[in-house]
Amino acid sequence: MLVNAIGNAPPTQFAAPPEDKAASPVLREKVFGLPVDRDILFTDDHNVYQAPVEKRQRQWIVKLSFLKAFLLSGERILRITSARSPMKWYLQLFTGGVFLGMENAFLVFTTYRILHIPTGSDYAYRQSIAQVRYRDIRRIRLRWRTLEIDYKNGRSERFSGVALRERKKIKQLLPALPLVKQVLQPVGRRHLCPRCGAVLSERKMSCRRCELPFKTKGMAGMMAFLFPGGGHFYTRLYYPGLVFSVLEGLLMALLVTVGASLVPVNEYRVLIIVGIVLGLSAVKAVGWRHAGHFLEQYIPRSSRLGRWSPDSARDRSVQ
Ligand SMILES: [Zn+2]
């Protein structure tokens, strides 16, 4: 077979660098204004250009044009895949995987880090972005469709649902990532301020640089306690908010029905009421934790971020 004959070239030809086959020099171009490495972005795991790969990567990169503001000078995009954000197992268990689509995300491999962009089922940017610097990674591997990252600070995270068609290329990419042995202050995945791009502190729910405030778990807990589906509505998650409010509404209606019924008081009625109250509390608790899980993605308190530049901060400090 001809293909085989080319593939099994005599050993002497392997010595030549792969670029020699293509007459063009390595192009460091931009796609939709974003700096990319086309030789990695548009090729398969044998480094051969593939039109379907280019089409897929371009479709994704169109949705990621906002990244321009976050990329550092000289940083280039190597590859993009869809995946799912890390989620605690008990949340997945208690919500029955009903809201799994809301965990959709992009993972963008650049020359310096992996950018994690939690999007939800429509793969649209919702002003939330995190980074995993290669230098903070102790070990990274792809197991079937799950990207497993062990950080040098002892934490581990799992990104499931990596795109099937991107698996082979990412498997090829991972051993080539510039992981370093030692780092003075290792950190895990850290979120970035959607307004100024600064790395956000894990304990403070506002940006240290531009002071953008984010929604808090405490407030979500209060809303979840006071209103049916309140935790989710506060987090701007309307679909699960609706599901939880219907569930809580039904339980409350049941409570009123049983409580106000003219059936004479007996131990069964009390037991049923206690059971409903416990069930309602459990639903509220799960709703709060589920909404809180999304608040860990740093959702700005106002959906309008407004403009911010280092100059405006300087002006204010002068005043
Ligand atoms: Zn900021």
C-alpha cells in the first residue's frame, strides 16, 4: 500500500525534522484575533493538517474571542476542547446528574497554562474563567475522557467529558507541556477576575485589583432558606431554580394539606409532618450546596462589569 510505504520510510529520513516536509515556515498567526499555533491547533495526533479539525477548532475559538483580554504577551493557544467542570461526587449524586449540562466548559491549552472556562450547556461565556499553570501541575493525564490533574499543593481535580475527537491530540500534547520540577509557591486552579484579569484570592469574594464584587455562598444560603429555589435564582441559574422551587412548593403544599387536615391527631400524622419537614430541609440544603458550587466559579454580583483600566484605578487613588 502506498500509504504504508510512505509511513514506513527508511530510518535515515526520520532524522529530518518534521517541518522540512512542509515548505512553509512555522506560522505564528492569529485566528479571530487570538494568537495561535496552527501547527498544533489544526493538526491530528500525527501532526498532519486536518480540515475537520480546523473547522471544529474555529467554531470553538469564535466563542472564545474574549480571551484576547486574558492572554499574556507571547502566550499562544495550542488546542481547545470541550469538557466538564470539576464537580464534587455528592452533588452529582444528590442532583442525579439532572443538571450535568450546566457543568459544560472549555479547556484551552496555551503555551503557559490551561484556561478553564465554565460555560453551561450553550457553551457561552458567563464571565467566569480560571487558570491552571503548567508549573503548578505535578502530574497530568487523560484517562478515557477524564483529564486528571494532581497539583503540587496536594490537591487533585478531574475534568470529565473531554471531547472524544480531541482525545488523541491531547494525549499527544500532555507529555510535551512545560511542567517544571520545583516551584516556590505552588497553587491549584485559580479563577481570574473577568474585568481586569487579576488572579482572584480563594477567600476573598472581590477582586483585589479592581474591587469587582462577586456573589457569596452566605447570601445564597439565606436566599435558599427564605425562598423556594432562592439559592439558584440568586446565582442566576434559572432552570435548576425552577426545578427546586417546584419541588419545594409541592412539599410545602403537602405539609399544609396534612397539617390542616381534619383527620384527628395521631402519631402517624405527626410522623408524616416530621418527614415532610425533613424532606424540605434536605431539598433546601441540596439546592444551597448546588448553587454554592457555581458560586465557586466567581459570578460577578452585577452582570454588567463596566470598564476598568489601570489608569482609572490610578486616577481614583490620586483623588
Ligand atoms: Zn479585577
